[in-house]
Amino acid sequence: MLYPLTTPSRTLLDLSGLWKFMIDEEINPIDPKKPLPIEDVISVPASFNDQTASKKIREHNGFVWCETNFDIAKPLRSQRLVLRFGSATHEAWVYLNGKEITHHKGGFTPFEVEINDYLKDSNNRLTVKLSNILDYTTLPVGNYSETRDKDGHIQRHVDENFDFFNYAGLQRPVKIYSTPKDYIGDITVVPDVDLEKSNADIHIKVATEGHFDEVKVTLLNQDGVQVASGTGVDQTLQIVDAHLWQPLHAYLYTAKVDAIENGEVVDTYSEEFGVRKIEVKNAQFLINGKPFYFKGFGKHEDSYVHGRGFNEPVNVLDIHLMKDMGANSFRTSHYPYSEEMMRLCDREGIVVIDETPAVGLMTSFGFDVSMLESDDYQDDTWTKLKTAEAHRQVIKEIIDRDKNHACVAMWSIANEAATFSKGAYEYFKPLFDEAHELDPQKRPCTYTSIMMANPKTDNCISLVDVIALNRYYGWYVGNGDLETAERATRDELKEYSEKFPDKPIMYTEYGADTIPGLHSNYDEPFSEEFQEDYYRMASKVFDEFPHFVGEQLWNFADFQTKFGIQRVQGNKKGIFTRSREPKMVVRYLKNRWTNIPNFD
Ligand code: GCB
């Protein structure tokens, strides 16, 4: 799926701005044939939740409605016009001038629909009904229930089966773009670099709709100079002496595709790509033939007021803060991030582990963290959950969306699923097969594992290319006792590397809740001193293992969660606060990471 761009043959309209907004109390039915019966507004794109002073609206579970009006300039009406949502969380029914024109389920991937047949000459009314319901069929997974109030009206309840606030709404840009009637539908770029000669074969496939005499592909370097060209919808072009895309040293080529009819260029699209090679070999993670060490974070799309909504200044700041600390990577925990963030990472040379929204796939996870230490824990996740279809769909959508991104180095198929329980392998095997088959660049795949899934109990390790561990020794297990935590960390890594000598191992989560400004002479948990000691302990152990290929801590910044007795206005494991001020540990990590060499 192509990112919407203005090109010489395409125009882009942005529907960002104030939209009418209301929650649906399911008392009086809303008729999308009529304008929404309300004058309240929210700003789009953003989560609706934190734009209100009302607790009722913020915590509403069920359906909400958004509406905007727009015009299309006359000269554009002869073009094919496509309405495109960067995402709609978590399920959307879209009406144009009162008619339902599309529906999409899954809150973190784009979808689009042609609108020519539904347009009026002026004052088009676009209405979107959204659901933020999560249950045992959706990703993420929610615990869903219904009750009735005293008047018999339905009350819906979603209890997040995961540790982040269930922000929802039109959280990413909504756009209309034009194409000619016959158009370029998709472009797939697969670079294959010969590292010895540094020449690269670029395999390019172009999907078109309608009829063209010819499709021409021109490769341009970052200065816009042509380096290769050819014709055909499936071809291989060679770049001699290719400039590699390297972590923290990005270099982007452009594949300019021209679709030609009667000697005239009808449609043009420019797709950026990087030339780089990703391999997992001899228990190393190789980028361009050299061992890569992940330094970075699990993150969230989370900021004040925007909620999970697109916030480009915050994205830019986050990347600057990461680079300033010597970090080189992050994981899109726990859902695909905006396309704009992926494009930014392409430009900045940030290495991304691209995660699906498969989080909460464990029916038994509750308050009792003692289960984390168990060696024979079992639950009934795989008989209760019905997420396989949503999971397959989202793997397809995320690969379709992100396949050409240079920054994407690995797919994460799930976060902390019950991979230790009976039925897990049968659930995951087809999903891993599907991901491997669909990814044209054949990138490695992994999932991040919860503590009960250890070298003895995890049924699915054979599926992963990289062992990715989420571990909380010294925090959820043996809180405050860093000596025992150090031993446990070491013992487990030893066991993993002995049992799976061919697989690289990394940490994709480890961390300690820390209240900024809280200090302790006794290095107590929640203090800034403890957070620093915790990371020093973990770093020391990591450095003992040659097959240890990276540390992505939890979390880049404090973030909002549902409330509960373990959370004080959210999760405080950030090394930055939610407003991106550093906690004390940032200095230590900056010093550590800037001294672990990168390559270029
Ligand atoms: C985890 C989850 C993450 C939580 C984190 C925590 O294992 O993957 O979503 O936020 O632990 O802080 O509890």
C-alpha cells in the first residue's frame, strides 16, 4: 500500500482539523443520513480521550461518532479520488453523504476507499462511527463485558488485557488523494547487495490498475542524480558502488515510477528505499555483514493531550533524544506506529523492530506476579482466544504497509503471549510461516517473551530468529534485590545460550518504575538511584554474553495506562518523563551507549 503523496500526477488533501464529535450512548439511534445532532468538536488526528474535561467521555467504552465537511475543487473531480485513514481505532464504519462506503477493523493500520461515486458538488459530509471495543477476537485483546443501567440501557466495559490506556479515535491523518483513472497501485522494492563488490541489485515490482503501454523505473540517488533505469513491471536494476543505508547513517535512494500511455506519463510515484542487508547468522544479528548491537527502547505512541494520536514534534524530539544518548533502535511496542514515524526512522537511520498489535494474548494474566517465577505455569489461552483471524489480517496489513522501509529490521509477531501454554505452537506456527512468506525482503521474525516462557517452558522458540526477552528480575520478581536479580539474569541467559547456541539473544524489555525527583539514601525501589543501579546490574550481565545482541529497555518515556494499584497516573518505567525530561539514569545510559561502538 502506497503512502499518500503529492506527485506530478497526484494531489493530496488533508482533512485534519476540528471534527464534530459525540459518544454514542445507544439510547437514541444515530442516523448517519442526517448531520450529527451535536456541535461539540475534537481535533483530528488525536485520541478523543484527553481532549475533554468529562470523565464520562474520556472513559467511554462502545461507539463514538466523528464528522467533518469538505469540498473537492472542480478540476479534481475527473480524477480517481481516494479517502484514506492512517488508522481508525479500533473499528470504523465510514459514511459519505449518508451512505456507508467502507468498514475496517483493526486500530493501527491504514485503509482506503474510492469516493467518486458518492461525492456531491459541494459540502460533502464525512461521518465515521468508531468502536473502541476490544475482546477475545480482537488485537489488542480486551476483557469485554456488558451490563444494564437502571433504565435498562446497555453499558459496555473494556478492561485492557495489557498495560497501556485504551486510547481511541481518529489517531492518525485522514486524507484524500487523487490519482489518474489508470494508476500505480503498489511498488515493492527488494535490495540485494553484494557486500564485497558493493553493487546492489534492486528488484522492483510495480502493480498497476488499468492499461499502460509501459512502466518506467528510474533510480535516483540522494542528490537526485539518476543511477539506473529500465522498463517493465517486474525488473532488476543495478546500482554500481551503492551507498549503503547504515544504522544512524541513513542513505535513501528513490525509485521513481512512471506509468506511460501513448508516450505520455500518466501516473508518477516516488518510493524511497535504502540499500542494506539484514541477516541472522552464527548467533549474530548482521546489518550489512557486520554484527549489530541494538541499543534503545520499547516505546509507546503516547503524549499529553494527543494521547496515542499522531504528534510529529514529539516523534522528532524522541528521535533526537535517542540519538543524543547513543541509541540506535526501538521496537514499535505494542502496535504498528504511524507511517510518518516509519518514514522518519528511514531518514534518521533508526533501526526498528516492527510489532503487530498482538498484545494481551494471555487469558490468565492478573495481579499475581508470582506466576512470573513459575516453571510449569499453564493457562487456557489458546482454547479461549479467537484472535487468529485478526492476527493473520494484521500481519498481512503491516507487511503490506511497511515492506519497503529500510528502517524495519525485524518483525515482532506478538508481545508476551502465552507461548508456554498448550496450543501456542499450533497457534503461532502458521503466523510465522505467513510472515516469512509475505515479506518480500525476508526479514527475521520474533516475538517478545514473558518471564514464564523460559528456556524450559517456552514452546515456540524454534519459530523465532532472535530470542527476545522481556525480563523484570529485581522489579516484579524479587523487587529491590539486585544481587539475586543479577544471578537470575545471568543463569537464565546462560541457559538460553547453551540450549540455543545458534540464536542471537536480546532483551526487549527490562526496567523499574521510577518517580522523577524521588531519591533514597538506601537505593529503594521507585527512587532514581534504584533505577540507575538496576540498569548497571543488567548491563554488567549483558556484557558477559557474546551472543547477546541488544538491549532495548522499558520504557523510553512514562506513559498512560488504565488505573490500578500498581500504577500512579500511568507506568513510570520511562527513563524520560511523559513530557520528555530526563530521569537521572539517562546520564549513565548515555555514557554506556556512546561507548559501545556503532559501525558506519
Ligand atoms: C511488560 C509489558 C509492557 C508493560 C511492562 C510493565 O512486560 O510488555 O506492556 O508495560 O511489562 O511495565 O509492566
